[in-house]
Amino acid sequence: MSIFFKSLLSVFIFWAIVVSTWIIGLIYFLPFKYWWFDVVMHFLGGLWVLSLILFLQNRFAIDLNAKNHFFAPLFVFVGLVVFAGVVWEFLEFMVDRHILKTGFTFMRGVYEDTLIDLLMDILGGAFGAVIYLLSNKNKNA
């Protein structure tokens, strides 16, 4: 599993899959037809952000892993994913309200949608971080 985080190609392919799925979903209005589509996309987005963070950590030898701790790096990884999710939601809001003016952010339930999006970003990032940290813990033990 950790080989995945060391390869720029694998991180790029994962990103391409997530973005392609998202674009196809928008073309076919999947987020409006299936409530779970946006939820899954945000989960995968959080997982992708984590894969990018772990790749950059490995590439530039940034020590975010406390060798004898599990929760310190978990909070760092998930915190970075949360930051990316908040920035994404802010950009989504700004593009809708001030650039495209589609009116989506005026729709009923938009705040609940934002909170679910952020929750799924967090869960995706936490899921990937736990798997990464557990696989590295077993290697170092």
C-alpha cells in the first residue's frame, strides 16, 4: 500500500479517475439524480488529497510521522485534508455566487450539503490515513 503513496503516477491516475468520474457525473446530472453520488465523490476526494499529501511527504522527506505515535500523524493528515475540503467548499461557493451565478448556493439544503461534503472529505482522508499508518506500523514493528 505504501508504494502507492510513493508514485506520482499512481497519485495522478487516482486523481484522473476521481475527476473523470466527477465530470461524467456532472454531464449526466448524477449528483441531482442520486443523493449518494456527491457523497462518494467527496469521500474519494478526501482520499485523493491524502494520497497527494503522503506522496509529497515521501518525495520531499517531510517527517509528519512521529515514529512512536499513531494519533499525531493521523491528526496532521486529516487536518490537511480538512483544510483542502474547506478551501474546496469556499471556492465552490464563490464560483457559484460570483462567477457562474447558477443559484445552487441559494437552494434549500445547501448548508446541509456542505456539511456532508466536509464530513465525507474527513472520512475519506481518515480512512486512507489509518490504512497508511497501520501498514507502516506493521512494517516498522
